[in-house]
Amino acid sequence: KYPQSPSRMTPATQRFGEAVLNQTLTHSGHPDLTQHVLNATVKADSRGVRLSKEHRDSARKIDCAVAAVMAHARATDLAAQPHYDILQSIW
């Protein structure tokens, strides 16, 4: 589970953006992910910066972009844990 609270999504969005800008994160070019990233806007408010739809009722989906941010956060969090090397050798 990955709650989509601002306290989790704000740092996750920041790290995702940094990884893209630093070219340490790429994707396969899947058209749905590409479109959802293009549909997303960055929302900045008192709780931080995170992905958002252009407006609440927009039909332009961003689900794949949000899922990518969450997946990147989980992967980088897991990789930072000391037991990661042990788990990686098992898989």
C-alpha cells in the first residue's frame, strides 16, 4: 500500500522529478505512461509540490504517472534499506 497523502506524494514527486532530470530514470516508451505524464500538471500549495490533474473534473488521466511516482518511491526506499542486498540475492 502507498497512501497518496501530500506528506508522501510531495517527497516522492520531488525525487521522481530529480531522477528524470538527472537521467537516472527512464521508461520503455509505453504510450499510456507517456500520455499520462504529459497530462499531469504540477500542483504547488502549502503542502508541497505534487502531480495533479489540470482540474478536478478533467477527463485526461494521470493514473500511470502517479503510479510511476509511487513505484519509484517504493523502489528507492527499498534499495536504501540495509537488507535489500539479501532480498535481491534471493529473487
